[in-house]
Amino acid sequence: MRTAKTLALAVSLVLVPLAVHAQLMIIGIDSKVAFDKTGTPVFGPPGKDAVLIVDYSNREAPKIVGNLPLMNSIFGPPTNLAITPDQKLALVANSMDWEKDGEKWKAVPDNKLYVIDLTTTPPALVATVAVGKQPSGLSINPAGTLALVTNRADNSISVLSIAGKEVKLIDTVPMGEQVAHVVFSPDGKRAFAAKFPGHKIVVLNVDGQKVTDSKHNMNVGLWPYNVDVTPQGTIALTADNGNGGRSDGHVDTVSVIDLEATPPRVIDRVVVGDAPEGLAISPKGDLAAVMMLRGNDGPQKSWFYNRQGSVVILKIDYKTVTKLDEIEVRGLPEGAVWSADGQYLYVGNYNDSDVSILKVEQTKKGIRVINTGKSLKLPGPPASMRGRNQ
């Protein structure tokens, strides 16, 4: 028989906030958009999108611990959401709203940023903040006090303060052209934004809550869609998507930017394959994962069509970046999350509505990454994924 003390302990364990012991990732589900045999997007009715909170404390058996019925979009890079470093809040930008167009539906720019409290069981929406038009790439600084959101239809970046559970829009930085994603440096004093149609990365200066455009632009590969920085702050990598955001069968690159140089500069480009989109650097800084569309979104009769997507693994040795391997996953891989120890990689497969689980192994010949064959089934197509280490 349980004593009163035992019962009290049991109750306290149940009521411990989710974020205290869990290792969390957040996944945006877009159930409105599919691709037909010609590669043409097909717009269905809204109402089945969701934002999922996933606990991956059990590395090979992650579980969904929160499911919020919030609209999400595959339009834009798979980085429209983020978790604060203390795992107490999640921010989710919804790029596109859905409107009736006769008997069909059409996408129009939205301006909503959802604020989700991760300390409650289950996680709950606590606020909705208006930002710019078509908010897309999103990042939170290492201190968890500031967030930046790229507004693709406004050619701007929204600056938001974070204080406890309160998130406020405090400034808007005009960029002069479309920006797809933005990421902070590890010290929080700079940020790097991808000018998608301009094929450039621009450096932003961050002084407290003041964010300014340094006007220092670096030419990278064609159509940079994503950017990430090593935890050591030595280099940044960009996923140069090519062909304006779609597969075309031709190889594309990842650009390497030296952040210790004055000013920062592009020092290399690594050929990775057709249409890199998602990009995530390991928390250890030794590997990077690049999600390859490689024709998954193209016409099924085209010469470059593939049913399966892949993940290119890059090895990072200080400022030298080389292609280590390419692992096949499932259809249309978008976002990716590394485990906090850098030993596992989770890849969201849009066409198959699941998450592939990959593992880093140390062999006599060196590091390799394998597909464990295990997966997490989702209630819809994963358009985006982030963990607190991204």
C-alpha cells in the first residue's frame, strides 16, 4: 500500500514540467499541400495542420508529447520554428494562410508567429504575435532573449524580444530584397541572413536588442535557402538550393564561410547534389547534414526524378569541409534535428509523413552515419523541424 508520502511523490513526478527532463524537438505538419505526378503542387482544404512536440530522450524511440492544431506551411525553408535554449518556449511562424479561390484553395502570405509554452502538460499556445508578411526562417539567440524572423514577402527581418513567456515585436530591419533564413553566431553578437534571389549571405550586427544591416554581403552558390553556424563559431555553411527552390537534376553546392576572417568571406564550395534544402550542423561541430530533394518534387516521368530522398553528411575539420557520405531516406526530406550529444540525426520525410532515425558510429576507418531503419510515424507531412540546439 502506498503511504501519503509515496503518493505525494508520485503526484509531483506527474506534474514535473515536460521541459525539465525531456529532450525536445518541434515539427510543423502541413497537410494541405501535395505534389501530383507532374510535380505540380496540389492545394487541399485547411484544418488538418499541426505543430508537434516530440521527446527524443529515448534516442531510437522518440514519442509525440504534444499536438497543437496550428496552421503550418511547406512554403519556405524548414526552419520556420525554434525552441529556446531552456526548452521553455517554442516559436512557430506560419508563412502562408489559406483562402478559398472558387472551388479551389490558394495560398496568401500570413503574418502570424505562435508562442507555445513547453512547461505545461500538454504544451499550450499562449500568444500569437503579428510579424511581417510571409514569415519564414526563424532563429533564437543563445541567451534565449531575442528572436529574428525573415519575412519573405516584406523583404525584411522582424526582431522580437523574449522575456519569460512574453514575446514582443520590437523592431523591423529592412533588407531591400527577399531573405529566406537567418541564424545567430554562438556569441549572439552577429547574425547571418540568406538573400535567396540575390545569391548572397549578409552579416547583421547585434548589439543588445538592436539589430542592424552591416551591408557586408558575401556571394555564395545559387539560391541560398538555409544557413547554419558551427558551435565553435569558426565557419558558416549555406544550402545553395539552385533552380529557385526546386529540383532540376543538376548538382548544387554548400558554401563555406570563414567567420574568423575580417571581414567574413566565402572560402570554399562543396558539391553535394541536386537541390539541398534542409541543413543542420551537429552540436559537436564535426558533422553537418544536408537534406537533398534530388527530384522528389519533380515530374515523375522526368530524367531526374527519384522516389527516395537522401541526406549528405559533411565532415567538418576546423575550416575544411568534405563530403563524407550520402544516406538514402524517404520521400522529400525537409527538416532535420541532431540529438544533443550529436549521436543521432532525425530527418523529416514530407512525402511519407514520418521521421527517419540515423545514427553516428565510430569505426576503425573513422566516423560513419547509418540509417537505423527505425522511424517515427507522424499524423501528416513534416514541413519543418528544429531542436533546441539549432
